Amino acid sequence: MSAFSTDSTQTATSTPLTGIWLTVVRGAWILITIISLATFALFLRYANGYLRQIGDWRRAALFMLGLSNTYYAGYYVTLMAIFVIIYVGVAVFIFWHKSDNRVALLISLAQVTFGVTGAISIHPAIMSNVFRNTTPLSILLLITSTLSNLFVLMSLLLFPDGRFVPDWTKWLAVIALIYSGSLLLRLNNLSPLLLSLLPVVFFGVGIYAQMYRFFRTASPTQRQQTRLMVHGLRISIPLILIVLYVIPQLVPLVRPPTIPAAALAYEMVGGLVFLSLLIVPLALMSSILRYHLWDSDAANNG
């Protein structure tokens, strides 16, 4: 049998949610979205105050560049707001039009939670400062970031048709679910190295699964529908890794506090580069509007 003989219309995602299950999942979506947006609102207020009073080498760099702390804070707050608005906007669009589709709901939740945690990650210092103490904000951030990691991984493993491809990735999903539950229940005794390494491994396997699906098993219709998002990930992820991690290791000039002004300017450029991840929600929007993603009739005609 050909690898292309099973299209997205012949999977569980073609059966829409109805009745009590539809009501439950919509309610869960609304609850998670409210928690995520409340987390971001609290964080944005915290970040604005923190960045206005930021010290260390950045204060000297701002003075050398002729910039104020107010401008510096406003710059990052604006980037964070743009990131969240686009991600959550696309999530609301998907929920409004496809809330009876299991995979669409999962993707929408991933957009909401990652929109918040991604925005929070734009500045390298704020997140670590929040987690120094146990506060309502740190607890909300833990919940949102854990859900985000889980939803993003599941989205990468199941998008666009709700099947685990390759098949063995379903066991990774089980491990990730247990890992996420242990984080939320504060039952995780893993070393700090493993705590930081496991999400990277999960995400890396998720990216591999999407590439494998796209090049090895996807139908022509699915390739057309997901082409923009897959190619967007191939551009944005390496770009972010190179700019934020590789170049600072190779070019001491941009590592703080060697030359504060150069390091700060590079850090602020890195914030703009992080916005390349906006390719993902915009590609999803294009796939839904132009290629009728999750539209059974369109898939049948493909």
C-alpha cells in the first residue's frame, strides 16, 4: 500500500467533537487561556518594573548608547506584546472556526500557552529572576510553561492529522506527560541539568517527527497544507540558535560585559530575531484560509 493512500480525512480527527465532550474541551480551552493571559498580564507588569530598574552591565551600556531604562523597558514590553497578540489572535481564530476538531484544539492551546511563555523568554534575565522566590507569579509561570511544553510537543507529534508519526513517538508522548505531571505536582527530583535538557530533547524529537512526516509519509494534500509551517520552522529555529547561542560563543565582542554597548545592542537585536517564531502562527493562518487545513471536503478533493 502506498504511503500516500491514507489522507487526513481517514483519521480520528475527521470525527468532530459533539455533545458533552465538546462542551468540556471548550471550557478547558477557555480556562487555560484565561490562566495564560492572566499570567502574561502579571508578568508584563513585573517585567516593566524590573527592566526600568535593571542594573549590572546594562546600565552602563544604556548610558553609552544614550538610551534610558524607560526606553529599554518599553522596547522589550512591546516585543512581548506583539508576540502574544499574534499567537493568541491565531489561537482564537482556530478555536472560533475549528473548536470541534481535536488536533485544531490542541494546536490552538499550544499557540496560547507558547505565545505567553515565548514572549516571556524574549528577555534572557527576567524569567530566572522570577523563579528565585515562590510567588503567585512564579507558580502561574510554572503552570503555563509546563502546559506549553506539553502542548507544543504533542502538536509536533500529531499535526496535522492526529496520528503519531513515526509510531514510536507515542511513547515519547507518554514520557512527556508523566514528566509534565511531576513538574506540576512538584514531585520531580531530577538534576538541574536533566530538567533543562529534557525539554530540548522533547522539542528536538518533535521537530524530527514533523520533518519525517512531511518528507516521508504526508499525502500531497497534507504537504500543501503544512508546507509554510514546516519551512518556517526550518528557518526560524536555526536562526534563533545561531544568533542567540552560536555567535556569542564565537564572537567575544557581543558577550557581556566585554564591551557593554556592543553586548546590549546585540541582545536587543536578538529580541527581534526571536520574533521570527511568528512565522509559525502566520503559516497556520495561511494554511487554514488558503489551503483549508482540517477541512474534510477540501482534503477529499485533494
